[in-house]
Amino acid sequence: LAKTTQPISMDSYEGQEVNITCSHNNIATNDYITWYQQFPSQGPRFIIQGYKTKVTNEVASLFIPADRKSSTLSLPRVSLSDTAVYYCLVGDMHPGANNLFFGTGTRLTVIP
Amino acid sequence: GAGVSQSPSNKVTEKGKDVELRCDPISGHTALYWYRQSLGQGLEFLIYFQGNSAPDKSGLPSDRFSAERTGGSVSTLTIQRTQQEDSAVYLCASSYEGPPRDEQYFGPGTRLTVT
């Protein structure tokens, strides 16, 4: 069962690039890696998903090394509104397998 | 279109009482998930449904917890004989197909307080 580890918190200034790394040493062959963002008093919101190498969308990039034992979420030029908790999720594709593990989350604080 | 809705938004109950939490997923989504989030903590996965079936219920914390889904739509999470440690925000999510590749859409959650 894949479990994840993330830094508890990070601070960044506005306009900087932020990289948040998630460790998942026991990731299985069929597991995908997904990142979510959560604001206070709201449910998490999907950011990006990947399996290997690099994925980029309009809000973030996801870097996954060849061994897939970690992944890094990259947020370019953060703003104050990016202050939130970021969760890494690693999951099993097998039907019937409730092996969905969210990390403990990384609380990102963007400073003016 | 409408997102995932949950009711009630807040529930205060006395220790030992039973509670029912409801989740209405996005129409057409076949997968439905329940999570629990204690104050200041991460998300704890409870159970997931594919259609009306929950293939594995081992994520439920104890036998006081049960969940069902009918008609491939609405789901109910029931907690019997509530305890203070059950106090948390219970989040429901749905996705078009299922884990883990499919994007999950979360509801606003139900804040449960057991006194």
C-alpha cells in the first residue's frame, strides 16, 4: 500500500516558484499520483495528475522521476491566493481496492 | 452544472446518538468517495462506491460506521452510537469513472460535532 510523506508547511514570497515534494516509496505499478488544493472550510480541488515524467497544465507542473518514489508539484509565480493546503494522493487502479492515500498535506503560505 | 452537495452542513449530536450524513454526487458520476478530516488534519479515506457497490469497506474506522448508495446516486454515511472522537468534517467526492485516475470533485462537507 502506497503511503505518502510531505513537508508540513512552506512559506514563499509572491512571484516566486514553489516546489512541494511528496515521497511515496511504496508506490505500486498501477498507481497514479494526483495533487489537490484545499482552502479553509472547502473541499479539496484537483490540480494535476501524472504517472511518470512530467505533466504540465495551466496552473502547475508535476515532475515524477523514473523510480516514481517521489513527485514534485511546481507552482510558478505564486500569488497570495495560492495560500492553501496541498495534498498528494497516490492510488491503486485495481477495482475494489480502496487504497487511496492522501498525504498529510503541505500548508503553503504566500507572503506579500 | 450542480456540484457535489452534502447535508446537513453542520450537525451537533449527543454522544451515543446515531447520525446520518447524505451526499448527492454529480449526475452521471459512477464513483463516490467518503473521507473524514479532523480539525487541522489531513484526509482519511473511509470508503468508495463504484455504482452501488463498495468493494472494500476496510477503511471504515469501526463497525459503528456504515455506508450505502442507492440507484447509483445518493449515498448515506451512518454513524451509530457516536463518540466524541467521531467529531470531524465528513467529505464526499464523486468522479466520472473511479480511482485513481479520475478527477474527484468534492462537496463542502458536513461538520459533525459530538458533545
